Amino acid sequence: MLTKALHSTGLRSWQMHGMSGAMIGLCISLWIRAKTVDQDERGNAERRALFVGLWPAMFWLIGDGLERQETRPASRRLLSRRS
């Protein structure tokens, strides 16, 4: 149901898969940045990088759900609209 709502707003699976890759890049850049700050702020910066590192899987799975919505047969989509 959520994927149907996301798909109807114009969100596509390739966008979410791309966001997943972007989150990996963001996590790596935050982790590298964490190594450049002083010792007092390093713990918080590392926790931020680890938190962002949890996001790629979520975006990838949302993309998979949207991909299933996109490849769904047209007859099933018509039936689901009627109900």
C-alpha cells in the first residue's frame, strides 16, 4: 500500500536505488570527516556516520518494492483500482 502511494506520487525504483548508493557515499564521507575532527567531537561524528550508514538498506528495499509495483501486470493494477 505504501509503495502504491509512493509510485503514484512519481517516485520510481531507480531513484531509490540511486539514493541508496548516495547514502553509502555520504556515510563514507562522514566517516572520513570524523577522522579529521579533534578527539572531543570524534565520537559524535562517528555515531553520525554509523547512523547514516543504516539508511542504504532502507532505500534499497523501498526501491525493490517500487520495482515490484512497476512490473506488476496491468490486469492486476486495473483490478486493484476498482476495489
